[in-house]
Amino acid sequence: MTHGIIPAGLAGFGTGLSLIVAIGAQNAFVLRQGVRRHSVLAVVAICALSDAALIALGVAGVGAFVTAWPPALTLVGLVGGAFLICYGILAARRTLRPAPGAALRAEGADSASGAGSGTTRAAVLTCLAMTWLNPHVHLDTVLLLGSLAADRGDLRWAFGIGAGLASLIWFGALGYGARLLSGLFARPASWRVLDGLVAATMVTMGGLLLARA
């Protein structure tokens, strides 16, 4: 069994990464926070730790309970879909009515210096909602990764640890790597494009959740 731990972990890492990298509400939010350099550590930590907790629940077999009680996913889908659409509308408003360039640069400077505890709390609460009210996150972690881990038998936890590590590396790279784009986003037009993409992603994902709920 010892010789199978590393292959199982690598399989979990690859599978987890393939699911996480897909464009979605969570990644779009982390990207925007990373570009703004605002609450990046908190956002990355919430995403990575939440994924780790959900993956652990899936590996432990909670996915079977969720599957047996469909109303749970339906409720989360309705609430999460409505939340994502509202957030998308706010992003669309920023696209149509952008702040002046100086205000955007000042916002970035304040964010980088850690100013504004209220906005930090808002970022944390939004990130928690993006993660825990998004059924796609639950489907990918608790159900899909949980079922794949179960196929590994005694090596299921090695598979789960690999998947959790993939989540940590991806969100860390996305959140802190986004600052490399800060020069590009010194122009207000770039923020309008980013917010437009965020709005389209959020509204689309929210609509799909409501349609499937």
C-alpha cells in the first residue's frame, strides 16, 4: 500500500486541478481580488480551506447522504443562483458606470496597504458565499472527488490530500499571480473589461443554477 500512496496522491492532484481550473464564479472573484491586491490572503485561504473541508467530507462519505437528499442541493442552488446574479449585476454596474481612473488607482493603493476593514469583511463574506452557496463547488468536491476517492479504497485519503493540495496551489497562484497584471489594470478601460467578464460569468452561472434547481 505504501508504494501506492504517491500515485493515488498524484491522481487526486491531477483530478482536482482539472476541476478547479475551469472558469467559474469562484475563480473570477479570486482573480479580481488579486488584481486589486485586496484581502488576497484571506480570499485564497477561504477558497483553499473550504475546498479541503468539502473534499474531506466527500472522502468520508458525506456525498452519499447529499445524493440521498436532493432538496439540499436544490435549496443551495436557488440561494446560490440568486446571489451570483446579484453580484453579476453589481459588476455590470461597474462596467457601465466606472469610477474615474484616479479613484481606481487609489482603491488599488488602499487595498494593497490593507486599508478599509469594512471592505475586507465584505470580501470575506462574498468569498464564503461564492464557495458555500455554489452547488458546482459541492458537486465537484463532495460528490465527484468523493466518489473517485472511494474507488481508491484504503488510499482514498491520499487521493483527497492530493486534490486539496491542487486547490491550495491553484488559488495561491491565481490570487498572488494576478498582481502581475496590475500595470495593465492601471487603465480604467481594463477594469471595465474585467468587470464585464465577471458580470457575464456570474450571471451565466447564476442562471444555470436557478434553471437546474
